[in-house]
Amino acid sequence: MSLLMNHNDQRFIEIAQMVFQEQFKRDPQLESEMSERRKRLMYDDVVYNINFLMTSVYFSDVKIFEGYAKWIYELLCNIMKDLDRDRIMVQMTDHYRILDEILNSKGPGFLTEDEIKKATDYLEAAIQVTQKAVTDITLSTTFSEGDYYNVRKAFLDALLTNQTRKAHDVVEEARQEGIPLTDIYEKVLAKSMHEVGELWHRNIITVDKEHYATSVTQSVMSSFYDEIFESPRKTKVLLSCAVGSELHEMGIRMLSDLFEYKGWDTYYLGAALPEPSVLKSIGENKPDLVALSVTMAPYLAVCENIVKAIQENYPAVKIAVGGQAFVNTTELWKQWGVDFYSSNAGELAQWAEENI
Ligand code: B12
């Protein structure tokens, strides 16, 4: 084993430099991602990587390099918080492939044939470990507990690894297997998006990944529209929106979809609807039920004003409120005299079936 632990060996340095340069040549994106400081650290890492690989080969023990691959991946994810886990995975797996090519191109003499073969196998093992590590994240108990965990995890994993088609397929298959639409919305999509928020909050995923997850989830919801609008009609009308400057509208959109699915005609007015527009739309569309959603606590006061205005101007219209802002209140909705509150959309749909 000629290269074992000998940093100063000219051949060792040559390999490290070749790998480093080749990686920048093949992946122009690296230039914008790596500051000069990061480049220096990256070169040091290349040297470490080769050293760990050679140690693993020396002892014919793949676990040494596998363990290191997982360790270095998590370290880089912690250091480069501006990059997504799957992007760092690509950097590392590219690196392992380039190292493999260069070691093989050197041919026997530098390493023995047997050593080259082992290095190739161990680099492949490191690639597998690194790919798996992208979604190997500690998840919250709320996400991990309850029905359909496997579907939910497969959906979340697809979002975290930028697999749009896979995300659609996971949900489509779940529907075909007979999971009710309400459960797909509440227990797969909503719970996955709550977890996406947790991962963002814990600084494990970046904002762009969170936006991507949102847009994919919205497109998955749209894929049910044929089914939703085919339901036999009832002569009942729902008007729904998120109020104040509230941009979180996926929850109230889910709620509207579930009502449409149950045969209601729905006027879903989206995010950040001001009070005069809510009142005007009630006058025009004459809903039986108005559903108001608040996610961020600062918009609770706006919601309260809108509730009062509806009660004053349209006393016959039923009012429901919901959304995450209410979860951390001492049952605030009870002081407003609304007809219904729930922490989830399905319960309101059920209540409305029985009471309106
Ligand atoms: C996607 C998202 C966004 C998107 C929203 C896009 C969109 N089209 O909706 C964008 C990028 C705009 C966004 C912005 C922000 N966000 Co944001 N966002 C999220 C995220 C990840 C998912 C939201 C979501 O769609 N959830 C899925 C839906 C289905 O769930 P839901 O809303 O809870 O709805 C369910 C129930 O609550 C219920 N329900 C909802 N409404 C109603 C109404 C009635 C009547 C009833 C009965 C039931 C009901 O039914 C639904 C189904 O069960 C959440 C994480 C989370 N915990 O949800 C953070 C989260 C809500 N965001 C957060 C923050 C901090 C922000 C920003 C301030 C970030 C920033 N620094 O700019 C801004 C604020 C923007 C604003 N003014 O509103 C925090 C809020 C923290 C807090 N304590 O308030 C969260 C919790 C992330 C986190 N873990 O820290 N966000």
C-alpha cells in the first residue's frame, strides 16, 4: 500500500490536486458556491477523503470509509447552510466518482490492481451512503406518529430530493389504493408541509427548498380537481379566504377543496383578503358559510374585526375560523361568538354536513 497516510508523497498530492481541479471543471456552479476560504477547506477535505479511503483499502474494511462518508456529509451540511442537503450530496458523489476515475486512470503500479478494485467498491459504497443520508433526518413526533406514515415519508423524501414526478406518483398511488381524499390532504400533504416548516425552522432545509415543496404540493392538490369537481352538487355555498396580510393560503385552499368535493359551491378567495372585499363578496355570492383562516398571530385582530363585521352585516351567515394562529391561544374563538372552530379542515366539512 504505497499511499497509506503519507501526505507528503508527491503522487498523493498530485491526485488530490487533479480531483480538486477536475471537480471545478465539471461543475461550474461550484465557483459561485465556494468562497476562497471554502476552496481551501475543500482542498483539505480532498486530502482527508483520499486518506480515509486508503486506510479503508489498507484494512480491507469498507465500514471505515462508509462511516467517514456519512460523517463528512453531515459536517458539510452543517457548515454550508446556504446549500441544500441534496446539492451537497451531488458535490460529494461527484467527488467520489472523479476520485474513482482518476485512481483507475493511474493504473496498477500506483496502487495494485486489487487496491484499485477495492477503492472503486468503497467509493461506490460511499456514494450510496451519501445519497441515503439526504433524507436521513430526525423528524418530529407529530410527523412520525399516526396513519399513513410510509406514504407521508415517501412524499416528504421526494420533496427533499427534488423528485417532482415521484411526489405526484406517491400520492396518486395512495389514492388508487383507496386512501380517502380527506386523509390524503390532512394526513399526507398538510402534515408533510408542517414538517417542511419544521425543517426550515431547524435550519436543515433552505428557503428555496421550502418554496419548491409548497409549489409541488399545490400542483399535487390540483391533480385532484377532476375528481373534486365531479361530485354531485348540493345547493350550499362556502366562501373562504385567509385574512390580513396572511400569505399562508394552502390550508384554507385545502378546506375549500374538501367542501367542493362534498358537493358545495365554493368561492375560494385566496390569501391576504381585506375586510371590505370579504364583505362585498359575501353580498354577491350569498354563502351559507364563511371560513376564515389565520396562520400568523398578528392577523388575529384583523380576523376578529372581520368576524364582527360579518355578524353585523350578515347575521344569518355561519362563520368558522381556523388555522395555526389559533392553536397557541386560550380558545380565543370562543370570545368571538363564531359558529365553529377546528384545528383541521375535515372536521369543519363534517360539522357543516350535519349542521348547515
Ligand atoms: C409554505 C409556507 C409559507 C409560504 C406560503 C405559501 C402559500 N401559498 O400558502 C410562504 C413562503 C409565503 C411563507 C411565508 C412566511 N412564513 Co411560512 N410557512 C409555510 C409552511 C412551510 C407551510 C404552510 C402550509 O401550507 N401548511 C400546510 C397547510 C395545509 O396547513 P395549515 O395551514 O395548518 O392548514 C390546516 C389547518 O390549520 C386547517 N385550517 C387552516 N385554515 C383553516 C380555516 C378554518 C376555518 C378551519 C376550520 C381549519 C383551517 O386546515 C388545514 C388542513 O388541515 C409553514 C409550516 C407550517 N407549520 O405549516 C410555514 C410557517 C407557517 N411560516 C412561518 C413564517 C415565520 C413565515 C414568514 C414570516 C417567513 C419570513 N421570514 O418571511 C412568512 C410570512 C408571510 C406572511 N405575511 O404571511 C412560520 C410561522 C411561525 C409562527 N410562529 O407564526 C411557520 C410555522 C414555519 C415554522 N415552522 O417556523 N410561508
